[in-house]
Amino acid sequence: MKDIVWNGENISRFVLGTAQLGMDYGIANASGRPTEKAACEIVKEALDNGVNCFDTAQVYGDSEIVLGKCLKRVHRRRIKIVSKLSSKLEPSDSESIKRTVKESRQNLGVDQLWGLMLHQTDWLALWNEGLGRTLVALKKAGGIKYLGVSVYSVEDARRALENSDIQIIQVPCNAWDQRMKTAGVFELAKSLNKLCFVRSIYLQGLLIMSTEEVEKKFPKATEISQRWHKLAEDYGLRPLEFAIGFAKSLQLPLVIGVDNSAQIIENFSLLEGVELPREIIEDTRLRVEDEDIIIPSRWNILRG
């Protein structure tokens, strides 16, 4: 499986998302947070299969600490780690930001974060009020290679890409949630030589759950899940193949979280093997316009 090449650097198409390593995460996660031993098996399997980039965050529980311990045990080559600033910080407190970035590097066992992103998109509005100066200074000092933002809306993605200090962004995109694709965000990033990481390719597992599971855990999405499964059946695909085939067609690094090492192997096999024809990828019946369903931050209220 070919890597993504950007700025003369190779970034693995599969980027291991590590939220699951530090806390319970995802609507489809029935096993909970893995043990440290199991977490290290996941990291080793990822490295063995060519992953060279890991996604984490200061607010992902113990994710940075666990990932750092695992990489110390099994690390065999240079890797890239992207972390995100805690939204609990005060964006005007430069000393706190510097301290937490140093702590992140220590937790992860690296001298430099390949990427540091804002986790709170409204902080973009504060970039010119001191926050940007603090982060640019950290970058110039060598503690960070690239600055970025994790965004949730098309508007925030465009705002981030227009910021000359920001070179990487992370966006949600999947077969149901195609906002970034249809709005031209990926084309804009490419024209500016900026890199988009794509997360939520399974919509936290919603796309690969059975309709019965969806009806039980998230009734509002039942009808859409039924339509999705019927489309997959009509095209002769499993929902997992359908979802990853769409994501692969974006030709961008995909942040994928797993619950166990076997899922690493399965995802790699699918990324290697699944190639969806254009007519399937462009089928407008895949798209879901209801933001109450495609934006996970709204789920807790809807699910009670």
C-alpha cells in the first residue's frame, strides 16, 4: 500500500488513531479500553504493517502516556506523532501551553511533535491574539514541526486553511458525511500545499454496526442504516468494505482507531484490496444531510 507523499515526506495512508488506547471510545466499542499489553500489541501490529504516523490528543485520557510506553517497547524506526492541545487550557496562557506541549513530548518519548493541532476550533479566532505567537515560537524552537487544527465544519476548515501558519488539518469525512468533499475543502488544501488528515471514516462505528444495533443504540439513525445496508447488499459489499472503499478513494491519510490488533490486519487488508468504481463512490444516495446524525457531538443529547 503506497504512502501519501507530502512536502517530500511519506505519511502512511493508515494513521493509527489512539483515542481507544487511553479511554472508552466509539458507539460500536463493546470491549472498552484495552489493557496496556493489548494496546502495545495494537501499536506493534500497526508498525509491522507500515504505519508511520499516530494520532493522539492531550484529552484522550492516558492515550499519550500509553502510546509513549508502547513505542518505547517496540519502536524500530522514525515515526510521526500528531497530538492536539487540551481544550481545557486557557488559550491566552502561553506558559501553560508551553508546559503541556513539553509534557506531551515527554509522555510520548519524542523530542519533537511532528504535528500539534488545536482541538478547539473556536481558538482559531484567537490566533492573532497571542496564541499563534506562542505556537509559532514553539515551532521555531524545534518542539513542533507542523501546526494544525482539528475541525468539524466546512467553514472552520476553510478558515484554518487560509491561516498561513497552519499546514495540516484534520477533518471528518465518510460515505454518509461528505460535507468536506462536496464543498471542495480537499481541493483547496491541495492548491495551498496543505495536508488534510481524514477521521471518522466509520462515523465512530455507526457505518459498520448492524441495523439492529443502530436501532438499539441510536434509533434516529435506523432508517438511514437500513438504506446503507441495502445499498451495500445491492453492490455486493459488506458495510465495512463499503465504508473503507469510499474513504480510500479520497487519497488522503486516514485516521483509523481500532479496539484490537486483529482489526489492524483487517483494515490493512481492505485498504490493499478494496477498489470501488466511480459510480459507487459518486452515488448520491450515500450522503446523509441530517447533521444530528453525522455529527457525533450531537449524539448524547439525541440518545438521552
